[in-house]
Amino acid sequence: MTTAPSNSTISPLYSTDYRVYINHTDAGGIVYHANHLVFFENCRRDWFSKLGLNGYFMHADDGQIQHFVVSQAQLQYKKAIFLDEVIKVHIDRVELKPASIVFYQSIHRHASQNSNENHYPSANENHYPSAKTLLSSAKIVIACVQNQTKPEPADNADTSDIAANAAPIRPIRVPKNLHDNIQQAIAHHSNDA
């Protein structure tokens, strides 16, 4: 599995905090594994918003809808995330491809005063393992696609024809304004580092 190494000395391209709520966890108060993807997704969406981008749905000049779909996700889980803690989610690095964007992301625990990593905190405790611990990392590829409109099936069409006539999606190039905004953010981050 190839995920970006998370080096704490390199500042992330974007970073934001999220609180862990009960709906993120299983019965034991530990974040359900699929919800790591939710935190990564929220972070990407928040970064797009910070860049002034509409996020995942864009309208082309011809009225077609362009959007992103996750085409690949590689995750590596390191440590548990607990109910009520505040985590820091990073976009560590981004690679722009002609028809996709590759995100290298990570989730970290904030520094705290308790260094006992074997301690499982109760919901009322705010003592978590120390020093910006790496909790998970991911390489997530989002592909840019466009919906293709097709005529509605005739009233007498067989229901099996409906699936065949459903509007397909096709890969397209990352829209220029989105590409340019992301490239500018990457260059600005590189200049600041």
C-alpha cells in the first residue's frame, strides 16, 4: 500500500480540526473504520471551499454536470480514534493529473498531557496519547467525470431498458479553473515552506 509518509516537520497543504461525535463511533466508542474516509472527504471539501471552489459539482459551458468520484482509496490505520476527542485532518500533498487529483492525507491526534498510549479514555476524559500521533493515512484518487444526458425512454419501454438508457458518466479533464486554483494553492504552499 502506498500512502504518503507523514512527516511532522513538513507543514500540510491544508489542515483542519474535527470533533469526534457518537455517530462516528462503534459501540465501543472507537471511530468506525469507514468514517476515516468521511473525515478525509470533509477535509477535501473544506479545502475546496477555502479556495473559493464550488466543490464537487460544476456546470460546463454546455450545461453538462461535471463532478468528482473516488476512483481509488488506499488507507493505512495506525491507532484508534476515540469518542469526544478533537482530531487534526491534513491534506499533506496533492498531485494534479489530466483527469484526476491525487490526495495524500493523514489524521493526527493533538498533543496532550497523558503519554500512556495504552489507556482507553472514557467519554468524559480529555486525556489522550501524546504528541501529535499519526492515526491513519491515505492516498485517495478522485476522478473528474461528466454526466452524459440521454433521451428519456419511451412510455412503452421495458424496465430492463431503463438501466441501459441511464445517463452514463465519462472521464474528462480536470476543468481549467479548478486545475489553476489548485496549482496556485500548491505553488503558494511551496513558496511558504
